[in-house]
Amino acid sequence: MPQGVPGCVSKIVKAHVTAPWINKSAQPGFLTQVQLKPKHQPYKLGRQWQELLLRFTDAPDDDVAMDEPSLQFRRNVFFPKRRELQIHDKEVLRLLYEEAKGNVLASRYPCDVEDCEALGALVCRVQLGPYQPGQPTACALRWTGRKTVPGSPAQLIGPIEAVCPPWEPEGRSTAESLGLPGECVAAADVLVYLADDSMVPLAVENLPSLSAHELHRAIREVLQLPDIALDAFALWLVSPLLEVQLKPKHQPYKLGRQWQELLLRFTDAPDDDVAMDEPSLQFRRNVFFPKRRELQIHDKEVLRLLYEEAKGNVLASRYPCDVEDCEALGALVCRVQLGPYQPGQPTACALREKLDSFLPAHLCKRGHGLFAALRGRGAKAGTGEQGLLNAYRRVQEAAGSDGEREASLSPHYRAYLLKCHELPFYGCAFFHGEIDKPAQGFLHRGGRKPVSVAISLDGVHVIDCREKHVLLGLRFQELSWDHTSPEEEESVLWLEFDGDNEGTPVNKLLKIYSKQAELMSSLIEYCIELSQAAEPAASQEAGPTSASGSSPPPHQRPQLRRQGSVVCSRIQHLSTIDYVEEGETIKRVKPKRTTSFFSRQLSLGQGSYTVVQPADSLEQG
């Protein structure tokens, strides 16, 4: 072979070894993937993606409508393995290595333990360099795992996910398969994850009987948090299927062992998902910590942890926000991560590269989609990054020298939290559920839509998971509730509230189907008890200030001025029931009943829930 040919061979090999793919493998639960032929036109196939999904998958219509492909550069299925042995180009080898490593770690390539150890050792060599005696130790290797992303399962007892796939053969622990000594396992028994995805390894004794209160104290000591952290944070067991805030007396280890039983009781997950699900132990905001007490916090680390959790909920769209609020919050994230705004730095196009670090995914239109891949890098800045840049420019700096302003992030943490306090569902616990869709079309087809039910000390909010907006928001004074758990039917949380039907006042019933109805009902009841207990203390605090002069009006959350705000209720999108009770039978009527169905309610102060009195002139139908 003449000189210079190896370079030509490298280019030829690169042309055959990889191929463009359209798929959704970048996200869990992808629907399909397609390797493109040279004659295919990616843009046209992307426009026809829904037709392909309907033809080649059994995905529900809602999933098909929301699905968007990404354009990826991956290994060609038709490239023979023997030809890989002829490749010498470093970049081609690196791309093949990264793809193979991803498939091994995701368990798409099932491997025996010995093969996993051999492959993991090569990953160690690539990432950590040549082996040096004593560096790293087996214990040090344990904490080199991948960060746990929100919503992904993580083990209570820490695995080494970066070196082995997240599964282990029966009868052999992760530590044993990696040759970790027994004393190493005893030295760091529990991993507790923080809101920023970092983890705190704790060495504890008698783990099975350790209470959440004792573990909470150990975390506070390690992080050197002040006393207010005892009330501000709680331990949670979290997985994609269920989230549970632990009481101080709970024993995390025992609850972790009983996790599958909890899933079977409180979720509708398939048996396979239940068997594979595993919770992570997280240090998160306490649902019962009032927002007014957050205003009294001055410790920087406590503020940072609260900021990180709130930011994660905003970016994951668990806290629906209007575009203007997203830009204001994203600007504060820019200030924290990039420092004070400097004219010309960064540009809007520079912000585009990591826009998903500042704005929720549904506002980052380009994301990982196919059309983003086809759009040129020099394209004009979109409204998302330009609005974010304008808001970044308006972020106010605290008084002081330039060095002090740049070093102190506490004011910006606090500003972010104060902005989140305007969201009525800030600090909520979230539950999964479904509601009936309003009948639509000529055939009056209905069905159900998935919702998140957010419950906090302020009230209950029902959020549309797909559209990222509030369907119903109620303070506890505005509702009556109950739950039913019949043995042969579905568990239901009932919410009763005031409304109107064609201009006539009515009492409405909303039916939320969820196996977590019992949990939601108990949380509502406990939040009301806490609110009632807190009212005397709050009035005593306000007493001296209002001694002279008339008493101030009761505090009410100001109405949002934006029409169509995502945090405003959309009762017209709900399928509710208007009923009246007559003796032992319940039937649909035009007038109202004189009593509520449910005795479980809080009717104190202004704006409380009231039943509508029937009018003599109205006829029941």
C-alpha cells in the first residue's frame, strides 16, 4: 500500500463505520429508532415521525403526539466487526468506545460479572489514568458513580455505577463483585443524595434500626448546618414511581426493604417495574416548613440547598411557570453560575448551548430534537435565550465592593426563593393521579388524562402533566374532600368546590383516580391541623403591631394579573359533576343541595367554601 494511504483509509472507514440515526434513545422509554439510508432526507422523515410511530409502535396516542426524535451519529449496523480491527484513527475509535460503553452501562449489552469487571477496568484506565499502587483505593472507586439525575432510581446502599451496570447477580453484592473489602462496606453504609445530585456518604452503626431523626442529625453534622435545618429539611425515599417523606420515627432501611410492598399498595405500576424499582434516600425540603420561616434564614448553605431543589423543580416543570417568570428565575441561575453580568458576555448565542440549564425543557425549543440538529450554529438567537439575556442584564447586585458582590451568592439564592414563593404550589408534595377528560367531538369521546396533585400548607393544586399548567387550585377554606377505597373499584380522591354551570352557581365534584388517594387525604387533613395550630401563634406575633388602629384585613394571595397564566385554574378543562342529595338517592339536578357530601372541610374566615342554597323557582331534573 503506498504511503499516505492510511489517512485515506481512515476517511473511508469513517464513512462506513458510522451512520445517521433518528431515535429517542436519549430519553428513557424511547418509542423507536431508525438508521437512515444515504438517500433518506432526515428533515422529511422528522416531519413524518408520528406516522412512523403509529405504523411501527403500539404507543398511546398521547405519547405519539408528544414524541420528538433526535438525530444521532452512531455505529452503522452493517459495519462488520472484523473491519473495526483495521481502524487506527483515534477519533473514530473514541466514538465507537463511547457508544459501546453507554450500551454496557445501560445494560443494553448484558454481560457476565467477569466481563463487566474487565470492561469497567478499561473505563477506569481511560478516566483515571494508569494504575498506581494504592491509588485509587477500592473505597475511593465506590464514590466515582454517575450523578443521579432527577427521577432516576438510585440505590440506598451506594453502588459503583460508573464501573459496573446498575444491577448485580443474585447472591453476590456489588462490593464483592468489585473486590471491595468488607470493612469498606461497613465504613460507609448509607448514601444520602442532596438536591444538587451530590451525595453524602455516612458511616453508621446498626443501620437496620437507625431512625430518620438520627440519620437527619448525622447529615446536619456532616454538612455543618444550623438548627433551623432540623425543621427546614426532611429525609425522603424517592423513586420514579413513588415519593415518601419520612417521619422522624421511621426507619429508612426497613422502609427500603418494604419498598415493593409500598409500590403495590400505592401505585398502578406493572409488576416488572415494581420489581426493578429502587428508592434513593434524599435530603429535601420539609413539606410542613412554612414559607414565612424561609424568610428568616440567613445561612448560606441552607439557602443554597433550598435554591437547588427549587431550581430542579422549575427546570423539570414540576413547578409550572409563565415564560416571564421562567426568564426571571433563569436569569438568577445565570448570575449564580456565570457571575455578574458583563456587557457582551455572554451573548445570546452562547447561552443557547446550555439553555436547558436555565430554562425548562419545553421552553428550550431546540433541545435534542431533530430540527435542532439541522439548524445551523450561526442561526439568529431565539426568543428564549434573548429574553433570558435581557432578564440577566436586569439582575440587581447587592451593595458592597465588586469582590464582595461576586463572592456572595446568598442574596441571589434568596431572590430565587422569593420569586418561587409567588407560585402557589411551592414546597408541595406531589402525587400521581388521573382525571376524566371532558367529552369532546361528535362521538363525545372522553378518556382520562394524567395529572399531578400538589399539596402543601397553602392548599391543593391539580396540574396537567403534559400541558404544564394548573387545572385547579384551591385553598383549604375553598374545598371539602374525602377519599374512597372500595375493594373492587378504584381508589378516588374527591374534591368539592364552588363553581357555576351556565351562569348558575353550583357545587362541583372533581374525581381524581389514584391509589395514592389515602395518602393525599391524610396529608390534606394534617396540613389543615397545622394551619389551625399556627393561626393563634401568627396572630400573637402580629398583635403588638396592630394594637393602635384598626386590624388589618386577612392575608390573601394577590391575584395574578396575567390572563391565561399557567398558575390560574382552568375549570373549563375539567370534567366535574354537579349533584344534589335527596334522601338516599343521588341524581343530577339543576339546583343545588343544601349540605355538602363531605364533612371533612375547613370553613374559617373569608372566602370559605359554601354550599349553594336551592331556589324555590328552580325545578329539579
